[in-house]
Amino acid sequence: MRPFKNSTSRRGLAAAAWLAAGLAGCSGGLGRADRGDALRIATSWPRDDRARLAQGFAGWLREHPAEAVGDAVAIAWVETSDDEPTADALRRLDPAPDVLLGGPVADFARLAVGERLESLGDGAPRPYWVVARRTAVGLLDATAPAARLALADPRVDPATLAWCLGRTEEGGWRAGYAALVDLYGSADVAAGWRGTSARAAVDRGRAERSVVRLAATAASSVVYEEAAAIPRGALRAKAARAFLKFLVADQGARTGPEFEAASAAGGAADLEGLAADLLGATLVDARDELATAVAAVRKAGSPDWAVQRLTQPPPWPPASIEKLLRKEGEAGLTLVETLTGQVAPEPSLRLWLAQSWLKPSRDLDRAVLAEVAAVERGRLVREPRFRAWLRAEWTQWARQRYRWVARLAASGATPSVPPPVPSES
């Protein structure tokens, strides 16, 4: 099925990042929540969920007196927002909470890498978080393709990112990426800077479809996992551990993966972050050009060459690097060496880039992203200069590609020359 003849969707929803707010008490038999010895739990989960957990924890403690922690049985809920990464909000919270509840697993992996979480076991390997909740997420009204569509930026909405990656996993990266190009190019509401922007557009009547939590797993959904953990230096670590044990024993949570050291926890998070940058650069930052190109391709009857060129992922090595390497003499190599030194100051990272960029070109997919994310255990993708340059490279490549496809599709011509590549940056 050609992606520009029929648009369907699914998705993964996510929620939870953290923003300092106030303390909110909760009923449920745990006593006063404003006491100084209360267990402080930071979460963006709704009030009903918090009340249910508070009551359940109180009952569980009565049944497991060995887990009791003196008088520290009251819960003080710290309400947080879905719009801020967990690490950013944790820096804002003062005093720090005893438990972080909810938010994408990748956020907790990054916190573990930064040694900001207490380990949940002795010796090595050990876990650093529990998977507290698994939620099916997908497109609201996915059976109504004519309904107005609002899609969030996968870089700021964990649910959208989970759904996007789910699309690429189920049907293969190439087909999944092509479907995302079609969907983002035909969305009626542009992605906002906040993670909740797309769902807010539905609430306000500007759109009918968006990624939402689903009551049950469906064929058009993916599962979004949220975690819970204990921040390093929590004042009530014993009570916090009891709460996590309650989640596992009574609420269907499961213990997360075990690692020899916290620094080994970030591989999947680095891959996910790099994929988010790729999707954000090509689907959101270049959206104006993408929307124009999608409309032009559809108007031209969705010719095969146009669909294939429009939905092709960026290459690796990046297109501008290939252009530099094609220069005659040593000029191109000199420019590549200069650029490499600017974006990757460490010698080992420069060496890897130089070797990788001399290999044959291939389309970016999960395997290539994983390869880049694994360099020096993530040190390359955590280098801000490299990430900023790569985002700009992907955005510029996408904009030029979309303009080129739109122009040729509108003219009715079939291309006889390869598409342009971005200028050196």
C-alpha cells in the first residue's frame, strides 16, 4: 500500500516528566500528608491513581509489618507536569522527593548514568528502577482517516516517541519511517513545543485524532512503559524501598534490568534520544517543506519515484560529509578533519567518526542509530556539539529533499539526477 494513498496510524503514549509544583495531600488512610516524616512521591499521575495507590500501600503495610518504617507512613504527593524531563524537574524540587513515580524509562536510565538514583540491590549487577506501569497508546479515532490530525513533537512527548518507534519496529524501519513522513506531512495541526500540545488541540476542537492512552491493547497501539525509582540521597530511603516493593508485589510492577554499574544503563536511552532527534529534525523542524511536498506528491498521483524519494531516511555518513569527500585533492579531507575536530573534541571520538564516514553510504535505520549511540558507551551522542550539528544537518537535508521532490512532482517530471545535498556547515 502506498503511504500517500491511505493514511492510518498508531502510537505509543507516554507521560511524565517533572516540574516543581506544590505538595498535595492524599486521602487513603495514611494519615496527614503534611507531616515532616511523610514519604514524598513526585508524580504527574492523576489524583484518582494517587488515592488508589495510597490506600493500597496502607493496606499492604498492614499485611507486611516487616516492611513498616515507624511513623513514616503518610504520603506527601508532589504534583509534577508532563512537559519537563524528569532530570530537569528533579533539579527543581527542593527538598528532593523520596520516590520518582512515572515518566519514560529512558529518563530513569539517564538519571542512573548520572549516578542520581539509588541502586535497588546489593552487589553487582543491580537494578536502578522498577517498571511501574505499562500503558497501551495509539491514535484516537484511528479508523477515521479523514478526521483532523494533531501529532506532537517526539522530542518533547514521550508517548509520541514511543508510538513513532513502535511504528518503525513493527513494520521495519523503512516502512515505518515512510508512514510517519506521510502522517506528519498531512497533519492538520503543527506540533507544539509542549508535550501536551497535540492532545490540547483535540480538547479544544481543533483536531479529532491524536495519540492517547487506550483502555486496552489494540492492533493499532504500542505499549508505553513508565518507571519508578529512588533519587540518590533520599531522606526516607527505607520507606521509599517499601513503596517500590509494594508496586512490584501488589500493583503488577516489575523490577527493571540489572547493570554492573549505573553508567551501563544508558545505551537504550542514548539510542532513543538519537532517534527522537532524527524524527524531530525531519518531521517537525522541516514540517513546512514536508507538508508542501506531501500535497504536491498526492496531487501528482503519488508516483513511485516521488514517494520513494520523499520517504527515504537521511543517509549515513551525512550528506554534507559525502559532498566534502567528493572534492578533488586533499581539500575535502582537510575540511572533514576540521569539522570532526569541532564536533568531537576527544581523539577517540574523532577517530571513530573518521573511520565511519569513509565507509559506503547507507540509509539511517535503527541499526545505524544504535551503532552511533554505542560509540564510547554513549560519549559521542552525549557530546552537545555533535548532537547540535547532527540535528542541523538532518533538518537541512530534509528541507532540501522535500523542496526538490515538491518542485519535480509539481512539474510532472521524473528525476534524472540525484537530489541535492546540504551545503557544508
